[in-house]
Amino acid sequence: MSHQSSTQTIPDVASIPRHIAIIMDGNGRWATQRFLPRVAGHGKGVEAVRDVVEACVDRGVQYLTLFAFSSENWRRPAEEVSLLMRLFVTALEREVAKMHANGIRLKVVGDLTRFDPKLQQLIALAERRTANNTRLTLTICANYGGRWDIMQAVRKMVVAAPGRSEFTEEELAPHLAMAYAPEPDLFIRTGGEERISNFLLWQLAYTELYFTDTYWPDFNGAALDEAIASYQHRERRFGRTSEQVVEQKKAS
Ligand code: IPE
Ligand code: IPE
Ligand code: MG
């Protein structure tokens, strides 16, 4: 079998991860701990996003993917959902010019059809405006679910090959929402929970996982460096033995 995905090549962990994917969790608990409304935590969370994006640009990370709103988050109280939507709109309005100036390409992935048309338009404009930037690709996963992603990819793959019933992994991968990026090297979840919560399911197959108790609003460049340092001590084997990995490293 010939595979092109990073599941088969061995990226050097000694260097900076090419792609970092983060579940930004703990905003509500951060606020509650301070006797503030949950929404205050989301507001503070936006500041942490700014800090971590800057740190990624600075450290030379090429792809940063942030889980902002899951397909399950609609289950939250209506006021919280609508505040999150408003925060998303303001953040786009305020930050896109600066992102563009800093060479950041913005992508928003997920089922966007459920969003307000005004928000959909803002997203489309921001993506178009920053499309040719190459310093960092920042992906915001909004109304995203890993199962949704796999299903929409399967649908597209089947439609593209009428009458066929046999397919390979290589044929599915290009239809996934983040086909433009390599699979994440490092996954971070803040806020203490140790689960994937329907984030990138297909793409995380061989990603190194890092969990921290730090609530997202307290996460910053220094905390990111700690996660990267932990990553750099891992040995990524992709099914091989440790000896094989060491041999391959020597040969390259
Ligand atoms: C993550 O923080 C932000 C979103 C899911 C939008 P939470 O709001 O889940 O914070 P906790 O987990 O309740 O503390
Ligand atoms: C995951 O956080 C989704 C985002 C950070 C956007 P949740 O707080 O919604 O996850 P669960 O419900 O605790 O698994
Ligand atoms: Mg949470």
C-alpha cells in the first residue's frame, strides 16, 4: 500500500510541530472561579487566541487549528450560543486586518450553513482577503464535528465516482474539510478534560496528545512552549519499532 499522509512519513519531533490543533476548553470554569458570568470567560478566551496565534507565528508553526464551536455546542443555553456568535463576529471584524498584515491565512471549517448569513459573509470575505498569505494558516473550526467531516467527505467521494463501491483512504482524504493541511503533529486540550469531543477524528490518528489543566483564558505563549517541549520528547513510531525509527533517523 502506498500512503501519502503524514501517518506514514516520520516528521522530526526535534523541530517545531508543523501543525498544532487545540481544543480551547475551560472558559466557563475560568469565569465561574472568579464569580463572573461564563461569557466573561469567552471574552478572555479571545485574548488568549490572540496571544497563541502570535506565539505560533513567532515559533514558526505553519498550521494552527482551533476548535471554537462544536456541532454539539448548540445544546448550550440560547443566550450563551448567541453571545458566542456575537464574539465571533466582533473578533472577525476587529482582527482580520491585523492578521492579513501579519501574513496569516484564515480558514473557517465546519457546517457554516447554520450560521447567520452576515457571519457567513464575513467569513467568506476574510478567507478571500487572506487567501494568499503563507506565514501561518489559522483554521477556526466552527460548527465542526469530526463525524460530520467524515460523512461530508464520504458523500463527496461517492458523488465524484458514480457507480463505484470500492474506495481507498487516499480517495477519501482530499474531501475532508482540512485537506489543505498536513495531519496535526501536536494536539492540545486545555481545561483538564481528557477527551476528543468530536474534534478532528480522522486526522488525529497518529497525532501526539497533550492535556493540561490550565483553563484556556490562562493559556499563552509560555504554556504553548511547554506543550511543544513535551512533544519534542516523544518518539513517533507510526506502528514501527523504536529501533526502526532510530535507523531511519540516522539514514536521513
Ligand atoms: C470552551 O470553554 C469554549 C467553548 C466550548 C465555546 P467552555 O465554555 O466549554 O468552558 P467550560 O468547559 O464550561 O469550563
Ligand atoms: C469542546 O469543548 C468544544 C470546544 C472547545 C469548541 P466542550 O466543553 O464543548 O466539550 P465537552 O462537552 O466537555 O466534551
Ligand atoms: Mg468545556
